[in-house]
Amino acid sequence: MDKLVSIIMPTYNNAAYLIEAVNSCLNQTYKNIELVIVDDGSTDSTPKLIDYINKKNKNVYIYHKDNGGPSSAMNYAIDKCKGEIICFAASDDIQLPNKVKIIVESLEDVDFCYSGYYHANVYGQAVEEVHPKPLTKENIKNNDCMSGGALAGYKYVFDKIKFRDYQVNEDMSMAWDLFNSHFKYAMIDIPTFRYRLLKTGVSYSKKKDVEKITEEIKKEIDETKN
């Protein structure tokens, strides 16, 4: 029997792209999925929109919480997931139809995996392919090995290793924590989603915070002997 896969989608004030993002998760070639959406205290039309989505789709589960940032929303969702496997999807990205199928096949002999992806413009059109890189100290310091939307694994991985309570750079810190774990991983050099590059994203809107957390993680890496 096919394993149940939980797709976690945290969202905050992203109503403009939400329907397209949700549809890309639901229109997977692999059908045994649930979509867990956490509204992280949105103040736009997102709460009403996802409640509408919930009424139309029996395998979509909706949760509302006070704003706490993406790490808080994803950790909250992990505890709600019923799937044996978990993957992540941003509410402004577009998942390619075979993403979940590729993930399930790639997890046959490992605990977690991460894939390539496309950078995309505001319209969701691919403009550049991004390849995954090995989990090494140098790649992690350069924040250059994986995106959170490319990450997937068995639920027991994320039950043990939670996202750090950061408002930004949760991908970089998760990569470092996974590097220090005993879990085995696989890189999938296949793009599985389109990552919208938006000027409203945290890389632009919270640039100073990103730089601060980046330096903190780099310092932690440099002070670790292993």
C-alpha cells in the first residue's frame, strides 16, 4: 500500500498565490497525500480563502494560529501530520506534478532527501535551474546546499529535529542540524518545484535579520570540531 505523504504549507498574507500553490500540491501524480496548511496569523484574505479550500477538498487540513514565523508554523504542522513521509511547500511556489512520486522513490534507503528546483519569476515561470549540493560545512556556511521547499523525509526525522525558532534562515539552520544528525540522506538532482523570487520575500524584506542569523550559524559551524 502506498505510504501517506503529508505536504506542509505554512502561509502568511499570501492570498495572491495561494490557490495556484494549493492546486499544484493536490494535482500530484502520487495520490496518497494530505495537505496540511497552517495560517500563521494572516491579516489579508488568506483565512477565508483557505477555509473555502478546505470545504472543497477532503484531504486538506487547515489550522489557524497566531503569527510566529515559518519555523513555528512548520513545527506546529509536523505535530498534526498523519503521513509517514513529510515534505514542504511554500504558499507562493509551484510544485511540479511528479514531486511527491520522486520523493517517495528517493526515500527507499535513506531517512531524508532534498531536490533541485527552479528559480521562477513573479508569474511562476522558470528562469534558472538550481542543483542540490552535498551537506558539507562549507556548503552550509554559504547557504548553498538545499532550500526548505526541496526538503522531505520520514516523519521521525522531523519529530526529532525541529526547525529552530528563527523568523528567517530556518533552511540554513535545519541543514546544519541535519548535518549533525545520524540520519542518512539522498540528493535528487531533479527540479521538483518552481521557487518564486519575490521582493516581498524575507530575503528582501528582512535582509538585515537574514545576515545576522547567517553570521550566528556560521560562527556555530566554525566553533564545532567535527
